[in-house]
Amino acid sequence: MGRGRAKAKQQKVARALKYSTHDTDLTALQRELRGEPSANPPSVTEDHADDADDEYDPDDDWSSSRR
């Protein structure tokens, strides 16, 4: 019970998305489907996951009870 408003709002949003008109760049879509590079390539962020410094090294752990 109490789901009526939420469901009605979801339906309203779904209808708005379904029936609204969008300006679609068909030329860009055609290029993408052909596999051609885009005019504005996405920015590449630096990935630090491959850095050797980030790897776990058990010898780096400090312990006062080393024998």
C-alpha cells in the first residue's frame, strides 16, 4: 500500500521520455556504428592501477615482533 504516487510518477517520467523529441546527431551515430573515430574523443584519465608502487609487498610491512 502507498505505492500509487510513486508508480504514477514513474509512469509520467516514462511517458515523457518515450514521447519527447530529442535532437539526435545522426551523422555521429552513423560514424559510431561504422567504427570511425569521433571528432571529440573522450578524455583519458590516468590509471594508477598499473603502477608498481601500488602493489602489495609483504616485506614493506613493519612489525615490532620480527624474529
